[in-house]
Amino acid sequence: MQNELNEEKYKIYDRTFSAKFANKKGLVWGGTLFVVILIAFRIVWGGRDGEMMELLWMALTVIVFFFLHELLHALGYIVAGKVKPGDVKLGVMWKSVTPYAHCRVPIRAGAYRFAVMLPVVLGVGPLAYAFLTGSHFWMMVGTILLVGSIGDWLIIRSIEEFERDALVEDHPSEIGCRVYVKRA
């Protein structure tokens, strides 16, 4: 399919952005989101002193959930994008110690959006549980996971103008993708 995606048949839109841009947006939006959730939780449940062991468990839980986050992207590519498991690469960018899931073949924009946003469940689920039960532990885990999905949200925002049938190619080394819209 890659050979068929050329400029004669498709108009190509680059929707990649730098890690610096993503980190800047992540700090602004993530910091704001963190403060809003923390204030809302404290209004509902009040505050308490954290325990060191709870912080250790929280850190371990978040690390496991970061990998689950990438597995959910992979699952989304396979299920919604209908790609073979071998077309999805899971790995870690060791320079930034960042796990990733990369779809090696273009898929429809609707499927790509689904795959990119699927891991938000990992943040919303623990947060919902926390607000129902008053668990500070799950409030912090859910908030960190939701903040960690801001890059995914940036990608979704960058392709929202395209129809669901446009083809999207996940970029192999940058944050974001290329979108192919068939020429008339």
C-alpha cells in the first residue's frame, strides 16, 4: 500500500510535531488538568497526609499502566484498523525512557482516532473509581495517566479536520502522523 500513497493520487498533510512542542503543551494542559482534578477531589473527599509506601505503589502502578497504555494503542490498531499484529511495533525510546506503539501501515482516520484515544480509559477509569470511593491513590494514578494522554489528544486535534475515510500513516520516529486525502 505504501507505494500507492503518492502525491499524484493523494494530497499529503504532515501532522507531526516536535517533542518540545508536545512537552510544552503537556506541561500547560497537564498542569492545569492536574490542579483542577486535585481541587475537585479535595472538595469532594478532603485532604490527608500521603504515606511513603503508598507513593511507591503509586509509582509502580503508573509504570505498569504506561505500558498498558501502549498495549491499548496496539490493540486499537489491530481491532479498529484491521492490521496484523506484525504491523504494530511496540518498543521503548530509551533516550527519553518512553514506551511507544507504532502502526507500520496506513489505516483509516476513524480507526486511527479510536486507537489513539483508546488509552484514555486508563485515566478515566481510575479517576471515576477514585471519585466514587474517595481513594487518593487511584485519584493520583488516574490523574497522572490522564495527563500522560495529552500527547494523544494533541494528535487527535491535529487531524480533526479530515474525514474518517482519509488514510493516516503513523510517523515512525516523530510524534504524530501523515494524512493522505485522495485527490478529486
